[in-house]
Amino acid sequence: MLENLEKLGFAADRSGSSFGARRGTGGQVPASSAELFCLERGTTIRVLTALCAVGRGSFTLDGIPRLRQRRLAR
């Protein structure tokens, strides 16, 4: 998830025991394009889909074959 957030242009803090995006962007998605790979994580693809919908540009979300079989990714 953090790697994908970084591809969208968000700053991610990987230090310490809590990981996450640490800097706001005023409601904007900084990147205008990105290829995001979500493995088999349904929650990740749902959150990233919402973020990409707010952004302006071309975004590709994908995952392993099993994720593509799941109803949420169709």
C-alpha cells in the first residue's frame, strides 16, 4: 500500500512502528499517471480506486490473477 501511495506522489513514512502517509496534499493526487500493483489485497485496491477517481490522469490498478477473479476487481 505504501509503495502505491508513493507512486501516486504521496509521502510515506516507513520509520518507527507505525507506517503511513504523513503529509497532506490539499485533497489532490499529485501524480497524473501511475501503475499500481495490489497483489491480492482487496482493501488496498478499493482505497486506491477511490484515490485515483479523485485524481486527474491515467491510472492502472492490477493484481495477481486471483485478485482479478474476485468480484471487487471487475
